[in-house]
Amino acid sequence: MVECRGKRLRWFFTTHLCSFGRRLELSPTSVWSKAWLGHACALTGRREITLRIVSELEELSRRVYVRPYCFALLHVGLNNLDLAFEWLHKGYEERDVWLAFIKCDCNFDKIQSDARFTQLCRNLGLE
């Protein structure tokens, strides 16, 4: 099931990559637009673009709040699962409201079988 959803997700991001780029053109300071574009690039093999976006968001986070969820999304796309869990844990500590949706966000399907994900959901009261 997860692999099937993963293939559909990659197809979606490949098909709509231009839309994410256009969204960023229209709103160049949007953290979410950058995070979604970076995630889409990671899933479609454009790792170098995603790494650049991670750096941009790290720099931006020195001036404005960037949700840990955004960084976790990028690192899941890059398959840097340890870093993704570090950001998810930080989000838990900061009480990031977006974590309430983590079980139904198919972008995190690849980590749902990890014991750290189960523990995070338990800590969030989602189990």
C-alpha cells in the first residue's frame, strides 16, 4: 500500500512541479511554497535543488519562524530519515499544530513503519 501511494505521489509531484515553481514565483517569501517545491524536487530526483531550498529555509529561519514540519517534509523527501525525525521531535517540543495531521499526510508514509513514528504519534495522543 505505501509503495503504491508513493508511486502515485511521485507521479503527482512530477506532473505538478511547474505549478509549485509558479506558486513560488507569485509568492517568493512563502515558506510553504519553498517546502513543497523542495519536497517535489526531492521525490523527482532533483536533490540539489532540495538541498538549496533546505539551506534557504535554514537562513530564513534566523529571521522568521519556519515550522519544523517544513524541514521534516524536506528531509523525508531527501530520505534523510534521522534528520526528519529530529525536526519532527522539535515540532513536538514546540507544539507545532501541523503534527496533528501527520498520520493522514501521505508525504510521511515512508516513515510510518518506523518505531520513532509510532512513539511520536503516541506522544501526540494520535494512537
